[in-house]
Amino acid sequence: MFRPVPGAGVPKEERVVSDELRKGARVSGESRAELAAELRRRYDEGESIRSLAAATGRSYGFVHRLLGETGVELRGRGGATRKA
């Protein structure tokens, strides 16, 4: 069975994962604040939540929640809107 590797396809220099922020490791305190600030900066520059999740080895939900904690205004889903 094929399993995608977290961060696969993401350039090495864009990955935010460190030994302290391994997938599944609890992130709290200063580390959490630093990660949240970095993710907010990158999201504000146009990166998607999915690409941030892949780059950090975290879930979409974790990144979404962390961005929400920073007070960022989340973008819409995109694509064409349907008129009734």
C-alpha cells in the first residue's frame, strides 16, 4: 500500500519541521507561538492551509485551529460561485 510522505513535494527550505515539532508531538508555549506566527505569515502571503499542513507534517485541522488562534481572517474556498 502506498503512503504519502509528509512534506513530500515541498522544497526542503520551505519545511518548518524541526526535531522539537515532529508530527504528533505536542506543541505548546513559546514553540506554539513561534509556529503560529510563522504559519500566519506564510498564510497571509498566500499559501494554502493544505500546503502549510504538508510542509509542517501537521494535519489540516491543526493548522486551521492554530491560524484561528492567531486571529487571522481565513480566505474563502475559491472557485466559481454559483448564482441561483
